Amino acid sequence: MDDPRGRRPVDPRSGMSAPTGDGRVGIRDGVGGSGGSDDRERRAEAHRLDTHEVILLLGTDPDRGLSSDEAKSRLERWGPNSLPQAGGSGILVRLLRQFHHPLIYVLLVAALVALLLDEPVDSAVIMAVVLANAVIGFVQESRAEAALDALRAMVRTRAKVVRDGAPHSVDSEDLVPGDLVHLAAGDKVPADLRLVRPAELRVDESALTGESLPVSKDESALPVETVVADRRNMIWSGTLVTGGTGTGVVVATGGETELGEIHRLVGGADTLATPLTRKLDSFSKVLTVAILALAAVTFVLGLLRGDELGLTFTAAVALAVAAIPEGLPAVVTITLAIGVARMARRQAVIRRLPCVETLGGTTVICSDKTGTLTRNEMTVRRVWTPDAVFTVEGTGYAPEGTVVGPDGEPLPDATAGGEALRWTLLAGVACNDARLTHEAESDRWKLIGDPTEGALLAVGAKLGLDPAGVGTELPRLDTVPFSSRRRRMVTLHEHPAEGGTVTLVKGAVEGLLPICEREMGADGLPRPLDREAVERAVEELAGRGLRVLATAMRTGPAGAHSLNGAGEGEDGEAHDGKAHDGKGEGSGFVLTGLHAMMDPPRDAARDSVATCRRAGIEVKMITGDHMATARAVATDLGLPTDRPGAVVTGGELAAMPPEEYRTALREATVLARVSPEQKLRMVEALQQSDEVVAMTGDGVNDAPALRQADIGVAMGRGGTEVAKEASDAVLLDDDFSTIEAAVEEGRGVFDNLSKFIVWILPTSMGQALVILAAIVMGTALPVLPTQILWVNMTTAVLLGLMLAFEPRERGIMDRPPRSPSQPLLTRALGLRVLLVGVLIVAAAMWLFSYERSIGASDEAARTAAMNVVIAVQVFYLFSCRSLRQPAWRVGFFTNPWILLGVGLQIIAQVFITYVPVMNTLFHTEPIGLDTWARILALAALASVVVAIDKRLRPGAL
């Protein structure tokens, strides 16, 4: 219990708080605290303590673990072992958010004014437009939230703990500090653990640190300054055990784990607006100010002319309604939703709609290496024997691919390459504790165990050496597991064919050469070991970024069931109890060959990288792996690595001043040994250089940068929960090539949005100018507010929306990305919008005046004016199908939705023109065929003028 002064006793050796009298210490008050930065700092130093100190401080028992009551108490006190989840917005908040848009505000005011002016029909139509837009946005956002929930539910694990002296299986969320956890190959680590009893434990920490190879663990205390990636006595939440067994005590759970630290870093990163939302917000603000200014000018001009106050105000409202592209928010949302659906068919799930377009504007892709550009499956690429070098084709753990001999011909089986090759492969398969299983549902091969051993099983299977057959040929009698100090694994087998035994060894070259005196030739006969040739081969293979493992064998008489010398213990004691120095009785091994392996690039990654670079998108590979490995993978992917500054490390960048840092970052294509904080800083630096940055990754270490990037892309199949939560998009197939497809779709979406905006703005501007011209000229309004709303909404849905279905134009990935500073409308397209707006004004004003001059009523003249506006839009729609090419080159039937929309629009115009109830609601009146002829003639004339302008001044996206 705490002493009367409220202070906790301090352990004199560690300087950390000791257990309380009730046996409950606090990991949160000591090693793993939740009380702020001081507690987190003490927790971060757990690696420097001896195991007995950790046990003492956690108030637990190294054999019996916690009691059930104590575990329950700690769970109530410290909460579940889960990452903090930000509370999502409620339904009402998400619904109200759909109204947060400048153009919507103007529409709401217009609806209120119409109601005050006793125009309930006009007010109802405006509100219907606003509500329709809100519902569309709300539904899309809800679907995105549901997709995120489904992804989060994919991550769940169980933990094997000791409580009350007995083993239990509990949900990982129920773990508490002080729990004793058992781990074995294949287990996912459920919390941050301090090892107390490891047995050749190896852990895949790639998700947290980016290190592609498993890390060997032990329980020795380490210096306090040891970085996370080098803390061999700690196992981190979210990592995966690949080999051996071990017992650890929980020192941190939930948000206090290293994974939780990164989760906090993710939460601190800014969620940036996308280029599209920034441009639309800016565009909407400018448009709103312009609309309100025009409405004010209209109102003042009316008053100066002495017009009635009510009529003048109605005209000002009509101008505002006319100028607002009511369909813009809805059509933008629908267009993006169509892009989401297209991307989903290409295995990319988009969490936020505007991110569809962001991908299309990407200028730099910062890609994680392990599991994103590479398969995260170790694969043997070369097999070296003293007489030959063999090339291995095929990637991953599937037993598919061939082994090619020095003559370039594929080998039919292991014996065809000589005895040295056969024994090299036999040693890789027999001296091995991993297993490969085939998942029928996904048609994938899954590894249980160490990735290096999985690679050895796969290359053996390519030449017919399956583990079951090898186990029958060479039954195992004894094993000395891999040791990080010995750096080799040894197995003893019966050798029925020779009537004796055979000892097989595999491991690091420096762990095998001291016990080898001879090497095996292709004929199977031993000869003196050429150490210099072996070292040259190792240097050459390592220079390619390959990890090299050596294999050796030694035969013995029947009944010699011992592993003399080959299995020396950590203190130099032999497995059979005899001391050896690696020579004499402990020697006599014959080197059979070398396996050279790497985590290979994904099958389609090379082509995807080439396509992105051809499209003007810079690809940077960012990894926590070593420089040699990173360089080799990048070279294999086709990234430039030979020019100065192409390959740098995170440490080199960290030592640079800011200006030099930004220059080096722009020049680099490969960035190795990079920490999570450095990834975040890199993304921020690129954004400060006005780049649109896409960051891809799957590990926890990628999450902060995923969050900060303009578009964060996580892996759905192999990605961590934190990475998915931090991302804007998730790739269901974990394939980098899907990024290329998503960029292509994103460019198509932006093209179609640009086409829609270029198409809809002239209508809004033209109708507004018609109202303004009528006020200036002192004539009746050619088009009423309700008719304007009809034009804006029906054409936006039936005509403009059909542009969202336009197929991608040819060569879309052969042009450079647009500049992030480029506005929605270029100068050329802005001039085209102005031209079409003037044509609409001229056509509507002339036809309205002409119809009245030949005796038509105001209602009939307005009906003609409304129809000519729509007719010009229909003709202009076909021109907007391509902003670069003539309309006839696009193909009349390449987008059947356009034809359907035009047909429906014609039916709608017939309906509003000739149906009595519509005549009453919208103040229209039937018109004759001669009027229709004039409408079509004016629309055709406008189309010719636009075609001439398009040829003389082509638009540029």
C-alpha cells in the first residue's frame, strides 16, 4: 500500500516504483504507465531491467502468473487491451454536415425568401434539391463507415496465458500488465512483452519496424539507449512469431504499447483536404460572392429604375437561383461514387469520396517496400554449389517455377543438377521446422514458421523434394535448434540408403565454415574446401541484396545418434556433453552449397512502377530494411539506383540541414532504414514542395505517414488495423499494381468532373445574365425562378450526370499529372464557358422577345426560352465529352448513357411543356412546331460556334 505521505517505495536498483503491499504494481505507475510522458518513459526502459526486476515490478509470478481475481481487477482498473478508437460522428451530425457548403447556404436562403414572398411551390422545389443532395452525401458517407467497420473486424486474436498456475486461452482484449503469455510459431503477439524464458524465439517485426527478416530474441538486459528495432528482449504487440517458443510478461497493453505510440502519432497527423475539395471550396466561395454581388446589383438596379420592391426582390432571388449550379454538389458526389464503384471492381476500396480524384492528381508515390512492392515472402533466387550456380524461377511459397542450370536448361528433378545440389536442397528441406499449407479458398500457400525456412521448402518442392517424402527418406532422430549465437540449426537423420546416419546443418555462412573441412562436388565426392571461392560467392550474392544461407552434411555409422560438435551450446558445451572447439571431432562437415534468397517484388510491380513513371509520377521506395537489400529490390523494380543521391538512409537524411534535406529527398528514389517519424517528416517535406503525395503501406510503422499523406493507401489483406484506420483507401489484393489502376481511375474521374463543370457553368451563368439583362433592359423576366430550378436539376441529372459514365480517354496515363496549383478551369476552358454563356443569353433573350413580338403570351415565350436553353445544353453536351478532341472522334455510341439521358430530357421537356398540371406548377404553356424549329436552329448555330472555338483554342485539363 502507499505510505502515509502518498509516495510509493522505489526499487533501489532500478530507480522505479516497487510493488504495493496488495501485490498490485503498476505497470502503468511504473514500467508501462498511463499517467503521462514520465510513465511512458519508464515503460520504454523495461528492456534495461533484468527479468527478476520486471517480475518484481509487475507484481506477478514467473511460474503461476496472476490470479484470476487480480487479472479481473487490473482489467477494470486499466481497461481492455485494445487501441483507442476515436468516436465517430453521430447520424444527426453526419446528416447536418451535408448542408455545410456555401452554395447550399445560398439555396437555403433562397428557399426561405421564396416562402416569405408567398411562393410555396418555388420554396418546396428549392428545398427538394437541397435535401436530395444531402441524402446522397449521407448515404455515401455511411457506406464508407460501414466498410471501415468491416475492415476493423478482420483483426482479432487469442492469447495463451498462465493464471492461477494453469494455462488459459483468453481474448487478447482481456490481457493485463503482469500476465504471463506463452508464444509459439504462428502466434500473433497480443501485447508488449518482456521475455523471461525464450527458446530460440524468432519474430517477424516487419509490420512495426519494416525489417523484412525475422529477429532472434533473448532475455538479456540491454543498454537504456537501445532503439526499439534492436531490443531483442522485447516482443511488440501486433508482430508475428515465426519460430521457436517463449514466455513473456505483459508490460504494456492497448494505447501504452509501441503500437499505441504510433497510433497516437497517427492521431496527431493532419487529415488534409484533398486537392478536389480545396479547389471546390475555393471555387464555391468565389462563385457565392459573385452570385451575391450580382443579386445585389440586380436589386439596386431595379430600385433605381423605380420597379416595385417585391418584384425587384423576386428578380434578385431569381438571379441567385439561376446562377447557382444546384446540381453541382449532387453530381460531384455521384461522379465520385461512380469512381468508387469502378475502383472497387479493380480491388481498391475508397474510404472518403474525394480521395477518388486525389489519386488521379498524385505526383509522388511513396511506397513501403515490405509487403507492398514486395510479396513479404522470402524466395530463393540462386543456389550455389562448388561446381555450378543455379537460377530459381517463381516467387513466393507456392511450389511453382523451375530451377535452371548453368546451361540455361530447366532441371527435371534434384538429381539432374548433381549430388551437391541434391544435398543442398535436402538439407534445406530436412533441417527445417516450417510448414507450408495450401488454402483452397484463396488458392494461396500459407507459411507456418520462419520465412527463411519457408523459402527452402519452396525451392525443394520445385524439384520434387516435398517434406513428407524427405522425412521418409531421412527420418529425423535429433535436433539442435537455431541459435543466434551459433547461427546454425542441426538435425540428425537415419540414412537407410547408406546404412548409417547423416547430420545436416544450415545457417549463416560464418556459422558453418568453421566446422567444414571439405566441400562436395557434383559427383558427390568430397574434396578440400576452397574458402576463398566460397567467400567470393557470398560477397557477390550479398552484393545483389540477397541473404545467403549455407548447408553442410556429415555421414556417420549406424547407431551414432549424437550431434558432436555441430551443436555446441551457448557456453561452448556440445550437445552430447563433450566440449569441442569446432575442430577435430566437431569438424568433418562437407559444405554442399549456398541458398541465396530475398523478398521478391510482386509480379506486376515492375510494370506498374514503369507505368507510373511514364505518367510523370515519381515513385519513391521507403523502407526500414538495410540499404543493400533496398537497392537490390529497387533495381529489380526498375527504379534508378545508380545515379548520385538515388539511395540514401534515414540516418543520412536526419543529419542534413533543412534545405539540403529537401534537395536530397527530391533526388532520392530509395530511402532505407527509415523510422516511422522519418516517414512522416518525408511526406510533410514533399507536401511543402507542393507535391500531391500518395503513401502506400501495410505496417504499423507506415500509419503516421499514411495519415499525413494526401492519399494514404493501406493493404487490406496483409495490412495492420492501424494502417487501415489511418488510410484513405484500402487495396483488397495488396498489389501495388492496383495503385496504378486507381490512379488511372482517379484521372478519369477528374476528367469527367471537369467536363461536367465546363458543361454546367455556362447554363448557370447564362440564366443569371438573362435575368440581369432583363432588369437592365426593363423587360419581363424571360425565365422564372421555378423554371430555372427545373432546368438546373433535370439537366444536371439527365444530361450532366451522364458525363460521369464517360470511359477513360486513350493515353490518360501517358500525360504528366496536372499541377496541384492548376485551377478547376484553365484559361482556355474559362473562355469557352464564357462563350457558351453568352450564346445562351443571346438565344434566350432573342427567342423570348421574338415570340412575344409575334403574339405569343409571356408563358409561351418563357416556355420557348426555357427550351432553347436546354437545347443548347444538349448540343454542347456532346462537345464536352472530350475537352481535347472533336466530338466525332469520341464515338457516338461509346457512352450509351448520354443517349439515354438526352432521350429522357426530351421526354421531360415534352412533359413540362404540354401536361396541364406542369403548366400550372411551372407557369409554362404549349408551343407550336415552328417554335421548336427556331429552338433547334439556334441550338445548332451555338454548337457550330463552339466547335470552331474548340478547334482554334483547344482546352487543356
